[in-house]
Amino acid sequence: MRPIAPLIAFAVASLGIAIFSSMDAVMKGLVIALGAYNALTWRMLAGVVASGVPYALSRPPRPSRAAMRLHLVRAAVSAVMAFLFFWGLGRVPMAQAIALSFIAPIIALFLAAWLLKERITRLTLVATALAFAGVLLILWGQSHAELGEDAFWGALAILGSALCYAWNIILMRQQSLLAGPGEVAFYQSLFVAGLFLLAAPWLLRVPSVEHAPALILAAILATASLFLLSWAYARAEANYLAPTEYTGFLWATFWGWIVFGERVSVFTVAGAALIVGGCIIAARRRDQAPVADTEAQLP
């Protein structure tokens, strides 16, 4: 693989997050109109086409068994993660949803200790306490904003999604070392769509044609984001690129205000600052990075 400047990988990852945050705005509208299951299933089916055409035209080699296993595992994790996140996103403001999802890098440290046998330090515990205080502050602010009971359950769903995303951070780095961006984008869409279709006989409904442009746009944005993030994570370490996730808060604030007229409370901003601060503290020690760049950790 041709070496590149780390700053370029950082910029590409930041662009990937910006595109993904824009997709979140499109998906929130679809979730409100169609429900989380139908919005996600049809977006994934559109994503299979959006990612499959360029992948097929590239005449790719057959994926290795190790890569295929990672595609399947990440798809299973992503299916749960996506459903919980978008179900919650339909019930809480976008900025609040993204702020709560920032807890994922902290959770990833504990998953890394369990899965990769990394050491938990006192610094990690301090960072965890700070991030947890941020989560509590956001939830406390939510209780005073009179958003309703649905918003509380939506916030819990997003925290559950963050737990899945923490594992996804580890899988994304491992996957990028075994497969190219086009392969990752295609199989991610294909396998997640397949998992959602298991419930199709009971839950799937054909949306009206007026929702087709938004579904296609969401699929294209998701595919582009997956491609860019996979490209960046194959060229820089996960702990270096992790801060790009925090730019999503700015995009969520922007799109939430422009598209849905959402205002960001001081509790959400303060809570996000505490969570981000905790993540930055946790990342100060390079040997505590969620994923080490070694083939020994690949399944």
C-alpha cells in the first residue's frame, strides 16, 4: 500500500463523517415517515446497488475467508447498531443523539481490554467517569426539556447503539487491513440488507414513490462514507482517526437546525464537551488505543 501523509487520512475520515452525518439527516426524515425498520431495509437494498455496481466494474478478486468472516461479524453488529440508532434518532434531536453516541470510544477501551487483552489504567477510569458524567448531564437536560417519554427511550436506544459502535470501531480497523474500500462498502450493505430481510414477511412495506429520492440519496451518502472511512482507516491508526468522530456533532447541530428546526440545549453542549474530554484523556496513552496495528489480532 502506498504510504500517505497522516493528515490526508485524517481529512478523508473527516469528510467521511461529514457525509455520514448528512445521511443521518436524510434518514431521520425517512424514519419519521416510514419507521426505522422500513427506512433502514430499503436504504440498505438501495445501498447494495449503489455499492455493488462500482465494485463489480472493478473486477475484484474473491474475498479471503478471514475477510468474509469479518464482513459477516461487522454486518451483524452494524444491523443492531443501525436499528437502535435510527430508532432513537427519530425520537430525539440530532445533536443530542450524536453527543450520546460519543460514548462509544470509551466503551471501546473496555472492549479492547476484553477482546484484545489490553490493560485498563487509572487514566482510563478517570476518562470513563468524565464521559459518564456527560451522558448523565445530557439525560438530565432532556428530562427538563419536556421532550416526552419517547425521547428517553430513544436516548437509551442510542446508548445501546453506542455499545455496538464501540465494537464496530475495532472491527472497522481489522476489516480495513484485510479488504479494500469497495469490498467493505458492498459486503456491508449486502449482509446488513440480508439480515433485515429476515423480518420482511412481517414488517416490510413498499414505500410510496415520493420517498424513493431520499432512499437513493441516503444509500449513496452511506456508500460514499463507508468507502472514505475504510480508505482512511487502512492508512492510519484508529486512535489517530477517532477524533474525527467528534466533528459529527457540528454537522448534526447544523442539519438538525436547518432541516428539523431543532435547537441545541446548553446541557447537550456541556455533556458533549465532557464526553469528548473523556475520550481525549483516554487517547493520551497510545498503548491504550482501541486497536493495535498487528496481524496477530486478526481472526
